[in-house]
Amino acid sequence: MVNPNTTISPPVVNGVPQTGSPASPNYYLMSSFVNNGNLTVNPAIVNGVAQDTYVAIRVTGDIGSNTSSQPTITVPANVHLQIYFDGNLQTKAQNIINTSGYAGNLQFYAISPVLPNGLPDPNVQQTINLNSGGGSTAGFSAVFYAPTADFTINGAPDITGAIVCRNFYTNGNIHWHYDRALDNEGKATDYRVVSYVEDTR
């Protein structure tokens, strides 16, 4: 549970911090992430040097409950964090802090609500709501994969990354940048970005 301040540091086995790997990250299960929760995930330190550290977290409930109190997620450089969540996500863009600047270092995956038979539950609509906060251009670097969720952004955050969702709505003037480093992130399954054009208007 993230309530209110939680710091995750890599486990140590026989005196050696465990960095995990892309295929086998350090895994944590959380039941909730409260509205005033602050989560920081630290890298493994070996001989005083931060190592690339891979962490996966599953939150079985909501991350935040409204955008007025804003839970915070802080990912220092060298940390590669994946967050899977069963509920909804609500916070401010300025509180998604990925200090590396690489969108692939912070990945959010919405787990679609399903019925006992494994089919999508038509009575439950997953939502992701972000406000810019902290000024019109406060933003983040991250990836969201939420193919059945409704995604809403209010304000004009400066975003680096990519979003996959069911419906997308914005009330503001978003500044959007695709992170070319995502071209080489993970294994190709069915398609990859070949080219894109950034509209600078």
C-alpha cells in the first residue's frame, strides 16, 4: 500500500542488490495507492554507482481517487518501472516524475476489467484522468497502454511518450512529443513505428 510515503529499494541477496532484468524485474504487489500517496522507486547501488534497475508493480485498486490531491510517482534515473493497475488512475501531470526523460523508463498498463468468463465487463469503464498542475506546461515522460480506458487530460502539459487508449479527450493545448527511443523498447509483436510527423503548429 502506498500511504502516504513509500520508497521501494531493490532487495539485497548475499550482500548484492538485485537489479532485476527486462525479462525478470523485481516485482511488487500493492492493494491500493491513496490519493495523497507518494511513491519513489530507487535504483540498485553498487560501489556507489547507480545500476540499471528493473521493477514491476501491480496495484489491484485505484491510483488516486481525484485529481485535487494528486498522488506522486518518482522514478530516478537508471530505474525502469512498469506499473500495472486494475482500477482507475487520477493525478496531476506534474506528479508523474521520470527524471531520466526517457518515456520507456516509466510504463503504465491498465488491466481491463473482465467478467469471470474472461470477457470484458461492459458495466465497468476504466478511466485515466490527468491535470497539468503547476503551470500550463507541467508535464511528464511516460507510456500508457490502456486500450479499453477513457483517457482525459485537462490543461496544457508538455508530454513525451505515447498513449494507447479507448477514447481520448483533452481540454487544453497539449504539447506532444514522440520519444524515438521507444522504437527500440521491448520486443516487436505486431507492428512498430516506421515514421511519424510532428506537427509544430
